[in-house]
Amino acid sequence: MSLFGLPGTSTTGGKISSGQTTLIQIGVVLAVTIFVLPGRSAAVAGNDSYLSPAVATLPSILQIVVIYLLAQRFDWTSPYEYLPRLLGPVLGRAVSLFFVFLLLFLAATADQEITKVVGAVFMPLTPLVVFVMLSTLTAAYLAWLGHESFGRLAQLMLPALLLVLAWVWIGASGNVDYGYVLPILHRGWRPVLHGAGTAMAMRSEAGMTLAFLIPHMRNPRQALRSGVMASCVIGLALALNVITVIGLVSPPETVRLTMPTLTAARMVQATREIRHLEFWSSARGCSR
């Protein structure tokens, strides 16, 4: 099979590289969390909300280490295979069934959030059920193609997503009021740790994804490095995003907005258009 003209699973037996595994983990988290986390963190930690995703990086790395050690102990198999051996037939299958329902819930939640973003940006008058059907069918098609095609899609899409985020951060840097992130820890660590709980719950998806991708990696021994790298990139991206959003619209306004990251992106675009208009007006005045 093939995807976008690229050779499919016949070339490497459906195995994915360490880099593709890293990109998949980043995409699993950032595709949704980047839009909804700033508001939820700001509601708890206020101007210190950018510290919450940074603090959540350490538990995320510990989760990845545990997942790696378990996979290494059971010959690089998936949790569905080693949980009955680890916990016993009954409890192991019960935990495996719990993972099935948890992954279905996370997939449905991500599908709902993504369709909201797409509908709000591109087609606000189109019913959300249309986007839900399209995204579900696309995900099912990618699952049918196999892991290698999904990894190659991550290679195509994730750099574009990261470039768009970098464009928003760089474009907003001149308008960010960094006074909104001060004073640092004026309410102590408790709100930051409380906000980190939400970030940890969202970022746990990367660890669970890695657990099921390890058996399909070309070199499973690189899974630890892949997971740690993905966790660090996610923590840095979420922290920069929160700083940008609260610096543009203030922490209270960040809490009020449904998708503060989209609002920040629109503000950057509007600011640039206003600057272009001012330049055009001043040029006409000079010509007269």
C-alpha cells in the first residue's frame, strides 16, 4: 500500500523509525492540547500557568521510563501482550480492556476538539457532524494503511504544525506584555502543581502511544530517547504557547476564551494588517 505516492509497508514490514515515533507522540498531544491547555492552566495557576506544562515534563519522562523498562523486560511487546503475564490472566485482561475504553474515549475527545478547531477556523456555518465523519473516516483509513504510512504522514504534517506555531510566537513577540507573567510564583507552588495535573493528564497520551508503538519500531532500544525527546519538545512548546497567549490577552481573558491560541493567532494577523495599513497611509501622505 502507499500514501501520497510513498512506498507503504512492503519496504520495512510496517516498522517505523525513531524519528517518526517522536513526531507521532508530539502530534498526539499538541494537536489538541495546544488549543485547550492555556485556558485550563490559567484558570488554576493564573500568570504562573506557563510553569505547569514545564513541571509536568518530569512525571511525563518518568512515565516513559517505566513504559520502556516494561517493554524491555517483556521482549518489546505491547501492553496487551505483557499485561496478562505481569498481572495475571484475569487482572491483566481487565486492565487491557480498560485501556481499550480509555483509548476510545481519548480518540473521541480529540476528534471532537479537532473538529471544533477546524469548524471555527475554516467553515463556521458547517455542522460539526460533517467534520466528525470526515476525521473519523480519515483516521480509519490511516489505521488500515498501517504504522509506516501513519509515521510518514507525521513527517509531512508535524513540521508544518510546528512552523505555524513558531510563526505565531515570533509574530506575537513584539506585542506580548511580559508583565502578565510577573511576579513569578507570587501564590506559591500549589496553583502551579494543581495546573500541572491537567497538563500531566493530557500528556499521558504520548506515553500510552509510545507503549503501543514500541513493538512496531525498527529499533525498539531507541524508544527511550524518542519518548524523552518528544516530552521535552511538548513541554517547551506548551510553555511558550501559554506565555504568548497570556501575554497577548492577559490571564483572566485567557480563562474566558474557548480557544485562546486561535485568538492569539488572529491577533497577530490583525496587528500585521494594521501595520501594513499604517505604512500604506503614511506613504500616500508623503506622496502628496
